[in-house]
Amino acid sequence: MVCHRALTKRRLLKYGVSLAFFTLLAQVYFHKDEVKLNKHDIIQKYSKLYSPRGPLTRRPSTPPANVQQMLESMNKRRDRVQIVCSDPDIRRKSEELSDHTLVSRMHHFVYCPVEKSASTFWRRFLYQLEFTNPMQSPFNVSVQEAYDGMTSRVKVFEKGKRLRKLLEAATKVIFVRDPFYRLFSAYVDKLLSPNPFYWELWGLPATRKYRPEKQALEGAKLCGSDVTFPEFIHLVTDELWLDESHVMPISRMCDPCGFNYTVIGKLETFTRDTRLVLAYLGLNENQVGLDRMSHDVFSDAVRDSVTDALSDSWLNMTLKCVSRTEVARRIWRKLQLRGFISWRLNFELRPEDVTTLQSGDFIDILEAAAKASAEFQDLRFQKRQALQEALKSLKSWQYDEIMRIFTADFLMFGYNSSELLGNLQNVKSTGAFDWWKDWDLSTLV
């Protein structure tokens, strides 16, 4: 009897295991499409989206200005720089170019890179200028090639008379940006975005220095990944502005007082000012793909945001601090804060989708979202809203420090701080930096 019961129990157990196995197999077979990332459904959903004012429209292209108008505008910018430089408290004249200035001797082109002011584009441009004949789009050059592929060839080593001779014959170019936008861009691109290198380089020192000891020891597994904008600005005004190119004042880095730049371009008028550079160099706009600049910029931003962040080498470090879902959500919010993806589009990926998410699939989804977000006024509004929310989080003494450190930049390049700071008390919080929630600006539009 005991043996019979034991045999029956073993048979039932075996039957139960087999039944469970076949049940699981059936679930996987019949419901496999439910657990698999359906990229095409998400892309189709984004492509059908409409704004309250009708289908989202393309960003308007910059109308071409004639060369004479561009020259007159540039003369006014140069005159302004010289007037500001006449103040002995501001003037900082050097006899040498900074060691990161780049030159194409063949084309008599000198460029002083300003990080967070389209410097990667101009490094790529210089690469094409040096190595491609006829000239092609800068976006055909990878970022790695632009930074590593021509270092010795484009460095300025001339001194004294040789340097003066080089500069006299060269088209000297610098591109500048509003200091507040530049600092905000550095925070979004290097710290809000999943970037384990800058979390360690900037985020960790900031959280350790400016948080109460107990909070600092508990913060984001000691990774620096949760560094706030005020903490970042504190680190900038304490030390980074002295030698970190991403946040160093342009007046300190490129010496506009000492070197009379031919073109003082602005990120706010990038396409028009780029046309003037091309005119000086005798290049055709079609050669550099100026007509498709908007598309190339957002496509490049998407790929740049994803490729490194989802690489094995970065994930090995990043996942010690945050989850895969957080990596994906941070990338999504970064592209919203930069004005590439509309706040109207929600993050549609489920946690199970993100677990096996590949770079190529995520890029396809993000590009579809960016294409559906092409209503220019909407995107410009959300960028400004995000910046103002970040600025509102600062303490009054931090505004004073930024104004003190970047005084020359504000004055030389005609940026008016009151346009951004004057109405901060009325700026409403929309959770721009809470990437776990969908960004909702519906109460403001």
C-alpha cells in the first residue's frame, strides 16, 4: 500500500511537472508577440500624432541673406567686441592662440572650438576640409574621427611672426552661445543623460562637496548620477570654469580681444552665419548639406545619445548606478529638453521592452518620435521652459556668480540676462527633470 501510494505520488509529480512545462511552452508560443518589443506599432503611433492645431509641421528653413547683409551684421558684432575690450577690467589680450585652437593651413582657416556651441560640427567640418575633395557634409564624419583622426595635422604650433602671418591670411572663426543655455546644455548632455564618465568626473565631486554628509553617502549608490542642476552650477562657479572647456568663459578660452575674428557666429543664427563662413572659403552650400541641416542635426543627436549609452562598455558602468529603464527614460527626456522630441509624445516602452532593447531599435523609435515632433514653435517653447525651470532652482548668489564669471561673454556677444531671469518667479514647475513621469505642459499652452 505504501509502495502504491509512493508510486502514485511520483506519477502525479511527474505529470504535474510535465503539465507545467507544456503550459509554459504554450504561453510563450501563443503570447510571444505580447512580450516582444513591437517597434513598428510604437513608430506607427508616433507617426499618426497630431497637435491641437493640426498636423505637426516642419521647422521652417532659414531664408538666405545676401552676403552684404551678413557682412554688415558681422561688422556690428566685431565692433561690439572691440568696444567691450576697451574696458581695462575686461581686456585680456594674448600673443598666442589657445592650445586647443585648430587650423587648416591649406584653406587658411582658423577655428577656436567652444564646447556646447556646435564645436563637434566644426571639428567635422575641418576634417572634411582637410581630407575630402570635393567637400562633403560634416555629418558624414564620425565623432571619433573628428576628434582623433587629425589631431597633429590641425594643431597650431606657429609662434611670433609665423603666427601673425598665419592669422593675417586666415578666415578666423568662433561660434558663441548664451552662457545660461551653454551651462544648461552641459548639464543635460553630460549629467542628466546616462554618462558614467561625467557622473564620476563632475557628478560625484558635486554631490560629495555640496550635500550634507549623510545624504552624500546615500546618493545614487555613490555614482553622482543624481546630481542636481544647482549642485552642478556650484561646482562650475567654484572650480570648473577655470580650466574645463565645456563651461569655461569664451572670453577666457578664445581671447576675442587679442584676435580679431572674421566671423563671430552665434548658435542662435547658426545657418545664416555658416553661410558666411562658406562664402569666405569659396564653398558651395550643397557641398556641406546646408539644405538638410535640420534633419542631420536631429538624426545625429539621436544616434549620439544612444550609441554610447547602450554600448556594453558603458552599460557595464551605468547599470551599477541606474536601471536599464532609467537609462532609456533619461535619453528620452534629454532629447525632449534639447527640443528634438515634443512633450506631447509619451515614453511608450515597457520595462520588459527595455530589458532586451537594442541600439538600432531604440534609434528607430526615437527618430520616428523626432520626425513627429517637428512643430518648431512647440519645441522652442519647451526648451525655454526647461531652462527656466532649471534657473529657478538656483539660489540668488548663484546667479550673481554666473554673471560675475561670464560678464565678458554677456557683454561681448550681446546676450541679455534679464530676458531669462526677469520673470523666473512666474515660471511654473512642470517636472521637466523627473524622467520617470511623462512631461506635461498642457496647462501652459
